Amino acid sequence: MFTKASVISVQIRKVFYPFIIAKAKDGHYLYLNLTSTERKDSVFWEVMLRISQANLWLPLDKNTYQLLESDWLSV
């Protein structure tokens, strides 16, 4: 389970295989850590590209730099 302190908000800024770069609310840029399943999933890459184009904010675990599978309400 994640606590609010371990979750940060990010926007996907750059999507290019095999990397995704996100920008945190504090202005810092970081590389997301992707699982091997995410790296192989073409639908995942298409969704990340569309999310980056929409400028949506996503929850990210600031300790692992991995996107959360659950939504904001569960934090």
C-alpha cells in the first residue's frame, strides 16, 4: 500500500521506446521504470503517447519511479 507521501504527480513529456520521460509538479524530469511486460506491450506505448498528448497528471511512486496501477482515490 502506498502513502500520500510516497506518491507524486507527473505528466508524461516524452515517449520513445524504450524510455518514457515524465515531469513532476516541482519541475524535475525523470525516467519511468518500466516492467518487462510494459516494454513489450504495444498498447501500453500507444496509451502512454495519448496520455502525453492530453497532458494528464498520473500518480507515480517516487521511490521506484513506477506508475501506480490504482487510481488517485485509493491513495
